[in-house]
Amino acid sequence: MSQMFDKEGNVMPVTKVQAGPCAVTQIKNQETDGYVAVQLGFGQKKNLSKALKGHLKNLGDFRYLREFRVRAIHELPLQRGDVITLENFNAGDKITITGVSKGKGFQGVVRRHGFHGHPASHGHKDQERMPGSIGSKRTGSVAKGKRMAGHMGNEQTTVKNLEIIKIDLENNTLYLKGAVPGRRGSLVEIIGEGEIKISDKQLATSDKENKNAEDTENTLTSADNTDNETNIPEEKAETKTE
């Protein structure tokens, strides 16, 4: 998180989020996959498995792959290799972000549910942060959903109506007003309204792939030249004497 100042000089808490570019890695349809969805790739990763390298051929080494279901594929003008960037957003838009919240481990009722606890005097020794009674003998077992101590955090969380303060197209960065669920470096889903715009940018393949492609092209060219320049033995002219 960081902070910015508005035109009136008021400080605003902002969160910098790297958003994109995301590439369309696969389009699933009802006939072959049983459902309609669009798969997007984001981030960079080294040492992909051979299966993923074959799946992402000529697209790049993506770290994250996520699917988004759609009603009909013809409603989206998307093809494999299309790039989606921050051109789909504008400053001032309200968006929704979904992520996994930070894990807090096992916590008591005071921190997990905000209980006030007991007074620190008048016979409440060692009971300041205790949950107190959890039911009566008449009802029997503890009622389902009772607020008690337990695991806190590490669950899907959605924050709505986050305002976009600034867009940095060069660095693919969004400046959002407020906090975003999850730890630093975690993956979040950004949802906005409007039609999807396809960027004119081309996917940048890795230098290794480019070098291998150039080496292959040079090898093929030299092989073609060698075939053309193969020395064919000339037939010796025979002289007949009458």
C-alpha cells in the first residue's frame, strides 16, 4: 500500500496492483469441453512442465492460468493469443476485487469475532478473553454456527466499489483507493463493467524461443543453399575418330 494526494491536498490510502497484460491461452466450447469458458494467462514463470509448454506454445511462460465461464463464446470477440490490458479501465471507475485473505492461524473469540471479553476485576481472574457460556443444558449440543475460537483468515474475500485513482499503462499498474484482500504478491481477480477491448500489442515471446527460432531458420536456409549448390559431376565428352 501507499498514499496519494487529491486536488484539495487530502491524503488517500491507495494500493498498487499490477494488472496485466493477460493473454487468452485457450477458448473452450460446448462441443469439445462440455462448457464454454475463456482461459487467461498472467505472470511469468521459469521451468514449466512439458505439458504446459505444449499448451502455451507460441504464447509465453505464464505463471497463472484461470478460466472464466461465459454464456456463449460468440458474445466475446476473443481468439487465442489476444491480449487484454488496462485499456479496459478508466480513472474513476468502480471495480470489484476478489482474493484470498491473509491467514491468521488459530485465534480466540476476541480477535476472530470482536468479543469485548470480561471485566478485569470482581472475580474474573484469567477470564478476560474467554468466550463465556456457549449454550444451555436444555438445548443439548452446541448450536451450529456458534461463534467460537478457531481458524481465522485464508478464505476467499470480495471487496466491492473500489475506486480507480490512477492508471499507469506503461507499467500495467492500477492505483486503487483503499485496501485489497490478500498478502503482498498474491493473485486477485479484478471485475469491472463494460465491453472487453482487445489490445493491439503482440505477445512477447522469450529470448530463448526467439533465438531457437532464428537458429532453426538459419539452419534451414543453409541446408537449402547446400542442396542447390551440390556439385554434379560433368559428363566427359567422347571424341570419335572416323
